[in-house]
Amino acid sequence: MDNTIYATSASPDTTTKQRGRPGRKLASDDSAASKRIQQCRSAQRAFRERKAKQAEEQQLRIQELSSLLSFSQQEVSELRQRVAELEYENAQLRDGLSIGKASLQHPIEAKPLPSPCYQGFWDTCL
């Protein structure tokens, strides 16, 4: 389809050629439709590729986060076990300290040890 406009004058022998409006030229209907179809196919293919790439990246991220979660859970479990051990040890030390304080408040009367020179020393030690 030609965008050229022909102007005719009153006399049939003279024909002047005028240009159409400047800007985008319209292509034929067949080539425009096939070009549009090809453009849509290309856009669909690019969209599918982007979507597949995003899904793959998300799967990798899920794997990374899952391994990080299991590692963190294991570490938390170990730390809880360590806290329990330290609490038990702390309780034992407190019990020992309270026993030590009680013995200081109520001192046990110390008996003098028999002298080794004493004749029955070995009988009392055994």
C-alpha cells in the first residue's frame, strides 16, 4: 500500500505527486501480523526462560536455608545440653558451698590425733 497521495488539477495531463504525512509507515497487513506473532512468541519464550530461572534460583535458596536451619537447630540443641550441664554443675557447687558454710557455722570438735609414740597408735589408726 502506497502512502503517496496524488493531487490532480483541472487539466488531466498534469499530475503532481505529494508526499504523505511523515512518521511511521504502515506495513502490509500480512507482514505486520506475522511480525507481531513472531514478537509474541519471542516474548513468551523469554518469559518462560525467566520464570524457569527464577524457580531454579528459589530451589537453590530453599536448599541453602534448609541446611542453615538444620545446622542452627543442631547448634541450639547442643547449646541447650551445655546449659543443662552447667546448671547441674552450678547446683552441685552451690550445695558444696552451703555445706561448707554450715560446717563453718557449726564447727566439729577436733579430736587430737594420738601420738605415734603411743603404744596403741597402730591399733587406733587401723
